[in-house]
Amino acid sequence: MILVDLRMPGMDGITAIQHIRARGDAKAKVPIIVVTADIAPDLRERCLAAGADDVIFKPVAMDSLFDAMGMILARGADGDGLIV
């Protein structure tokens, strides 16, 4: 599982997600959670459209992070091919 911030040096998080999802191998399905302080109104939709599995807003409540991780891992256990 990858936790990605949207503001990183060299490449923003949405571009990084798009590059990961564009890979031609099984690693393209690694679960990705965006962790961001950005509050743009359409941010969640843009992240999900880029291929993120979920978006968590800073400051991060650990319960929210663990819930998101658990839900994503549970989906993988249902046989959708996620690598965890």
C-alpha cells in the first residue's frame, strides 16, 4: 500500500498515481491512499479519477487512516487482484 501526498518535489501526487496505474504489470494495482492538506472542492474526485483508492485529509485521524486501509485490504481479499 502506498500513502502519497499531493505536493512532492519533482512530481505531484496525481501524476505519480497516474504513472503507477499506467504500468503494465501487477504493481499497477497496488492500493494507493492520498494523504493531503489540500481542501480544493473537487480534490477527492480528481484523486479517485487518477486511480487513488481513497483520500484522507490532514490532520490525519489514525482511526480514519486505519479504516481506509482496512476497507481497501478487505476488497483485495475478495479476489480483485490487489497486491498487498
